[in-house]
Amino acid sequence: MTDLLDRFRAHLESADRSPRTVDIRLRDLSAFVAWFEQSTGKPFEPVAVTPPDVRDYRAYLQTVKGLKPNTVNRALSSLSVFFTWAQGEGLVATNPCRAVRPVPQQPRPPRRLDRKEQAVLRRAVQEVLQLAELKAQLAHDPHHPALVRARRDRALLALMLDAGLRVGEVCALRLDDVALNDRSGHIVVRSGKRGK
């Protein structure tokens, strides 16, 4: 097995992989080899690994080890790289990882704008509003479409930045959901995140 790992390491290094990537690939492969030998009771041979073995290993990493989807998928990727190499070397006929799907991942939530980004956005919306006010004055139309849109956009931005509403929550608002006074206000959010 050591000879096989050394040959695989040489392949990764010749492919100009970073030392960190090489170490991760070898560590993932070594962990799989240990799991395979323990679960099957047989010494590891690349040709003996089947797609069900890889699926069982994926389940083991998820349930027994409790690893996150990114980590499980990285381990599966390392195995796939190894078996692709082994196939090129004539050690296996097919890559058993190709028949195994990665673990689905939750999309990352959008990040919040920092104060500087918020200020830039507010400034841009204010500039658009000022231009719209000028257009409305020149047209002698207090209900000029550009002015109506600019005021709407400023209100939407305030709801999202100042009240913390998400896009979907703002879209679901009705006029009677918003009550404003001179110094305060109240908003009814009917379709918040996770039904809140």
C-alpha cells in the first residue's frame, strides 16, 4: 500500500498540485483505506472497491463521523482523483466514485452589507431621487413616474436596511401592514423566514 501511496503522491506533485492539496488527498485516501479494511476485513486493493463501498463510506462520514457536506464531498473528490489516476495506471477498469452522487449542500445565505456598502447604496438612491425631483420640477408634474419610482426605491431600501426585512418579506407587504407615525412605525411581516 505504501508503494501505491508514493506513486499517487508523485502523480499529484507532477501535476503541480500544492503541498496542502497533496496532503489532503493522501489523508483522505488513507482514511478511506483504513475504513475499507476495517469494514470489509480485507486488505485494500483498488480493484476491490465498488460503488456501494463508496456510498457506504459517504454514509459513514455523514452519520458516524458527523462531517459536514463540504468535508464529505472533499473526501469523495479525493477518492475520485485517486481512482481516475488508478484507472489511467491500469489498476481499475472504472472509477467507482463516478456512480456516487455528492452530498447536497445548503446554499450560503447572502451576506449582509457592511456600513460602508450601505452608505454607498443610500447615497446612490438619494442621487437618483434628487434627479427625479428635478425632472418632476421641470415637467411641473408632482407625480412624475421617475419621482414615484425613486420614492418607492428609497422606501424599499429603508425597509430592508433599517427594519431588517428581506426581499421576500418586502414583496409580501400590503399597504395596511405598514403604520407610520412622526417618530415611530409598525410593520406586520406575514411571510418571514421559516414562517416567522
